[in-house]
Amino acid sequence: MTGRYRTNKMFKAILFVCITVVLTAAAFSQQQQNANAYAYWDFGRNSNDIENVDQRVWIAKPANGTQWVMLWFWTADPQHGGYLGFNTSDLGDSQALFSLWNADKAEGENCDEFGGEGVGWSCRKPMNLRSDVAYRLRLARTKTDNEGVWWAAWIYQEASTGKGTEFYLGAIRVKKGMNMITGNSIGNFSEYFGHTVEKCSSVPVSILVVAPPSANRDAKTDTYARMSRRNGGTEPELNPCRTGNEPQGNMLKVEDFDLKGTAASAIFIGGTQKDHVMPKGITVPGLPAAPATVVKSAGDTKPVAPAPHMPKPDDPTPPQQAVTAAFSKSPHSVAELTISERSVKNVLILKLEGKLTKAGGTMALYNAIRESVAHGKKNILVDLKGVTYVENGALSVLIDGNPANEGVGGKVKMLDPSEAFQTEPMIMKFLEVFSTYDNEDEALASFL
């Protein structure tokens, strides 16, 4: 299983509340499983200081029982964050929604608490989704009080001519530490959450086009300090829907798309591969009107969102350094050992933090390795520098379970063992089985 597929799982955990809480139709008895796809963005290194985000999106083909959102995670709490975007019920009713996990209060016309898989608050607004215009998803940290930090969200609907319209969704309060967003955690997600269908090719077709999000607007200059670029998306071969006849998943494709001079991403889900093209005769929305044309819809209240600023085609390339996807927490993590993942080309890096014991951390790592190999991710680099304790005999599980010993083609290598590995008999046996490196670049190059 790849790092990006695991990232999908982490993103789905946050987005589950959207399914259970914000639907306008009656609750469904069953939900289509694993019917989703993601687009990723690269904000560059050390982009853990995001205070506001602005992203242009175009729902080129809406579908019932589907959602299209931007999502993110807090720098201080990488497992929680929120999402902003749109969804439709199985009957076709559509709405904009803004939700934060672990929130304790909200301000807005239609904001409610949610529970079930996590707790938090969600603010929503019925909207008639249009495929002939683009929308702007706009998120900003607005204030801090004695109890926490407030984040607010707006939807800006562009107009083909004349004035666009801004809709204020509401503001939600989270803990004080949640005052920054990790730049490279910002992504986009499309999911069909409607009734389970007999075969995955029966999932209704939807098409979402998303421009690179920009962040940290300077009000004086109306420019952004943080801008992103494409960093790929969900890989179709990792989806359970392969032939179209499977009961889970959906057909998907994530590809480059030229959104009027902007290097965007298009996310296709549902139907068959033949459906994963732009419909004939469809008009791509033009660049947005100037910020001065924004007007408020009836009933909207303060605060006012940061004025939009879309990068022009001739804008300088934003981040100077390209980076791989950020680490995401593995579902195999246990209380005593956190396993984080990221993919670099054809290598999955597993970063360990905590203890390796026979019944706990070591088995968790063993399961993470075996599952990754089983899903085709056979080049694995295990970063050991965060290991604080190794139980006597714990490494025997990894030695005996080395994929290379079982003829399945797996290559598992180790990076930067911590002081916890300095018991001589243990480390000597370990190094007989696994190649070990002190430098990540050298370790990655060894897989070529």
C-alpha cells in the first residue's frame, strides 16, 4: 500500500463527518466504500505557517451523492483539521459546507455540532451548484479569544460577466494551538458517498478541476507569500475498482489540466474509463473578475474575507524547492510506536517514533511492511532515528519476516539507527539481514 493511499485513509477519516452529519437527505442504510480520489499540492519546505488559504475550483460535472472539498491539518495536531467545499445528497440537493474537528463553538446562520466519528462543528449553506462558473474556497484565521482560535470560511462564486457573489458560511473555534495549517497537508478530495451500487462502474460520474491553492495573503500588497504547485494525486491502480465489476471503489483518474493558463488538476471519479474526458462543448470558466467586483449575498454578515488574488500565467514559479508529500500517520500505529509515511518516487519511507517491543511496536511495523508489499509498494525504507527503546529479541520478528526471504520481491532497508540499537549482538544480526544507511539520499539511491 503506498504512502499516498495511506494518506487517502487519513483524509477520509476527517471527511467521514461530512457523510454522517451534513447531508440534507435522509440517512442512507449503506454507503459506497472507497469511492474517492485525491489531488495533492506542494507548498515547498517549511510551509507550516498557513494562516489563510484561497483556492479556485470548478465542478465541471456535478453528480448526486458526491462531495468535492479542500481539506487540511493543523501544524500542532497533524491528525485533525477540517474541510471546505460542496456536496450533493442522493436526491441532488446541493450545499456548501465548512467543518472543523475538535471545535467547541461556532458563529453563523446554519452551524451545528456533530458527533459520531470525532466531534466538532459544521457550518452549511444551501447552494445551487453550477458547472458554468468557477468558485473560490476561502479560509482564514480571524481572531483569538481566551478559549481558542477562530477560523472562518467563505464561498466566492465568480461571474462570467459583471459582479461575482460572496457567501459567508460561518466561523468555528478550535483550541489555541490550532492557529497554523501545515501547507503540504492541503489537498482536494472527491468522493461518492451515496447508496452502495452493484458494481463500481455504476458510481455516477463527476469531474472536479482544482487550481493550485495560494496562502498567507498580504492585505497591503494583495499578494500571497505561499503558493503551491501540483504534486500528483491518487493512483488508479491502488483503487479496489479495477475491472468495473467490483462492489467497492470507483473508476478514477487524476491528471494535469490547463485552467485558462493555470496548471491545475482534474479529478475524475465514477463511470468507466471512457467517461474520464471533458464533455464536448463544455466551456472552461475564464479568469475571475477583479476583487473590487465582490458583492455580498443577502443575509451575509461580517467578517469580510481576504480579497482574492489568483496567480497570473506569468507569475514567478512559487516554491523554489520541490518536495515530496508530507508524512502522514499510518493506520498501523499503536500507542507505543507512531509510524508515519511518505512516498519518494518508488520508495515508501516509514518513520518510527517510540518503542519496538515484540508484542507491540515491532508487530505494528511488521504489519505495515507486509501490507505495503502486498499492495505493490515493495521498496521500503525504515527511518529508525526516532526509536527510543528496543526490547531484547524484538527484532527477530522483522528478521524472520523479511520479505526478501520469502521470494515476494520486497526490498526493506534501514536508515539512521538510534542509540537504542547499540546492543552489539542485536545490531550485528539485524545488519546481516537489512542494509543500513546514515544518509537518506544515499538510501533512496540504493533502490535504483
